[in-house]
Amino acid sequence: MPTNFTPDPVRVRVPATSANLGPGFDALGLALALHDDVAAEVTTGGVTVSVTGEGAGDLPDDERHLVVSAMRAAFDELGGQPPGLAVECVNRIPQARGLGSSSAAIVAGVLLARALVVDGERRMDDAAALRLAARIEGHPDNVAPCLLGGFTVAWTEPAGARAVSLPVADSVRPTVFVPAERGLTATARAALPPTVPHHDAALTAGRAALLVHALTAAPELLLPATVDRLHQGYRAEGMPQTAALVDALRGAGVAAVVSGAGPTVLALSEPPADLDPGTDWQVWRLPIEAHGARVFRGRLGHAERDPVAAGRKS
């Protein structure tokens, strides 16, 4: 069946995410109320990408941009490529900090492509969009909360990624500590050993199960529920400031973990008012984003083009 494209521009708002959440390695994720806005339209030829905010001047402005490559993958799934594309990105999610910037770009690209195809939602439902986004990213723990919102549990079956979104207890109010330095997921993964001791795996599995209960119904259990023996200890040498801050927060009774592959630190319970992490860290209170990625018709407006408008930073 030939692919027909809408002549109108579309835009998508995608949230930041924090994955792993301590023991939930490659499975658990949380959507946070800090957003990128991305718009796209079909043109008569060529590809143009403009970037405002995070990553401006560093990210590619052509086919190499992750939003575009995700769109290309989605168009292939949807039956055909458009003659050209114009993409506009207003980025607020810090790049390479463990807050899901790459997953946000991938989800944005998949949903933009689907919205630009006249019958895109019939050809690719949300389950198929998740499978494609996870395949591009390599794992589903960030793309799932970005797409679905809230607290997500994701897993992979032979047919691809699946996920469920669960409501979070009202008293859970995350805080992120964002450093100036960047980190790379590939580098963080390279620090992991091929095997771990059985008792460490068993402990972490139990805490991951407890974390589901703590986040949804019993926040008073968040501190014991965020104990991890699978990944954070092995990565500590590569990001000593992150590891030190996690230890300091946990020592003060705060349920703190490495956000994704780091170097951002996520606190799931309230940090002490007198805690001073130092000038190397920006401290942002980011509510949980109950909604996942949202698609709209039309170009970005004035508010969407403001590189700080869709973030709640303090």
C-alpha cells in the first residue's frame, strides 16, 4: 500500500526519563517533568535540522541527527520515505547526563514519523512504536517511560519490547543532581563484568520487586528498595563524584541512585534542607510526568520555542 503523507507539520513533546532506579537495571524507569519539543514536516527534498537549547552547535543538523534516523526507521516500518524533511528541536533535557536525552530523541522521531503518515496510527500502534524505539535504543528502560509516562516496568520478549505503566504514590517527589560533566552509556556499560555473584543478583532482584511496591504504595520503603549490587558499584570508579554524592545522600537517609548510566544522581525521597552538594551540581526538583510523549498538529509556538519553558527547575 502506498504511503501518503500529511501536508501539515506535527510536533511532539517528550519527557526526560531516569532508568534503572537502582536495582531495576534495564527494566525500571520513571518519566520526569522536563521536556524536549520537536516539530517536523514533509518537504519537497533534502533534510534540515535546527537545534535550540541543549546540544545546539554540537548535534548534527542533517541525516545524522538521532531524531531523523529514528524517523527514517519508522518510515521504513510505515511503508515509505518522504521526499524531504524539516525538523526543529528545542532541547531542555541535558545531553549525555543519564536523563534519557537519546531516548527522547528516538521516541520523538518515531512518533513524528507516525503522525506524518496519514494512516500512521493504524499501521503502527503504540506497542509497535515501543518495540521499534527499544530496538533503536538497544534496551527499553528509558523509551518505555518516555512513551508511556509515569513509572514503567519494561521487558523484552522474542517479539520485542513490552512495558506497563504504573501510578506512583503522591508523596514521591524526585530531585535530580545534574553535573556539568557528561557521561557515555557505552563507557558505563563497558565497566560492567560479564557475571556477578549469585547472592548479589538475588539481593538485587528482591530489592527491584520491593521498589515496585515502594514507588506505588509504600514510599517509606524507598531507601531499602533502592539497594543495588548489579551495576552502580562497578561504575563508581568511572564517576567518583556521582558515587560520592549517592553515598552521602544515602547516608543521610535519602533514597538516592545513579540516574540511568549517570552521571546525574536521582533522589526519590526528600534531600535534607541543609545538604550542599557543591557548585559542581545543579539541583532540580522534577515532578513525575504522568503523561508520556504527546503529539500535536502544527508548528512549535512561542512557548515551545523557549528553551527553558518546559522544565521545572529549582
